[in-house]
Amino acid sequence: MLAAILAAEAALATGVTIWLVVELATEVPDDFASAVVILLLAAGLACALWAMTIGLLRRQTWVRGAALTWQLLQIAVAIGCFQGVFAVPSLGWALLVPAAVAILLLMSPSVVAATRRVS
């Protein structure tokens, strides 16, 4: 199930990256450099999430730390979605719930055992 959550997050990040490419190709941004940087950040995130998904399927030890870091960042963004002038609580919940489930799964004994380095 953890691999499914990471794969879904990777697919969504890939979709956002594609959307940003289309937007950059069809619209004139206020600041071209910022638009390109945001596009590159989204592409990097998508690549990292796909790498985590593949690493988890291969039971590599580094995945737990990388996935936990991403889930904590996702929770921080979710909390931001609940407050402020541009609050979008539905987006906050859509980010918070899978991140919380993923963290619980990352700490589960089965995932820890499957990704533990055996010497």
C-alpha cells in the first residue's frame, strides 16, 4: 500500500509537471525565469517520487528516510492549505491524509523489516 501511495503522489507530480509545461508553452508568464524554476522543481519532485517508488519496490534502505522527508514536507504544505487568505481546506485534506497514512506505513514493522539492511 505504501508503494501505491508513493506511486500516486509521483503520478500526480508528473501530471502537474506536464500541466506546467503546457501552461508555459501556451501562456505568457509574468516572470519567465520563475515559471521555469517552478517547472524544474516540479519535474525534480516527480523524478524523486518515482525513484522512491522504485526503490521501495526494490526494498532499498534509503527509501524510508527519503519518503519520510517528503511526507513531512507534504504535511507542512497541507497545514498551509488550511489557513491564510488563499486557504483551500479540501486540498489540505487531500495532502494530509495520504501523508499521514504513508508515515504510519513507513513506521510499520513490515516495511521496516522489508527495507532493513541485512549484513
